[in-house]
Amino acid sequence: MAGIFFDAEKLKKSGKNYRITLQTAKHKAKTFDEVVGKQKSLIEVIEGG
């Protein structure tokens, strides 16, 4: 999905609340996987780090 941008610093600060950040960014997907798609691994790395 083009146009999805993840701010690494915001994700680091928000921790597990990154799902809320994506929702407020007006991405109306039913699941987190639908929003992130191939970028899921990036989120997992940032969340774990």
C-alpha cells in the first residue's frame, strides 16, 4: 500500500500503541496485518528493539 509511512521514533516512543497510531492515521483496515502488509517485519523489529 503506497503512502503508508512509519515514523521510527514515534513507534519507539509509543511501544505497543502503534496500532492506535495507524488507526488515527485513517487507515481503515480490519487487522493490523492488512494495514502493514510487507512492512510488518519492520514494525516487529522496531517494537522489539
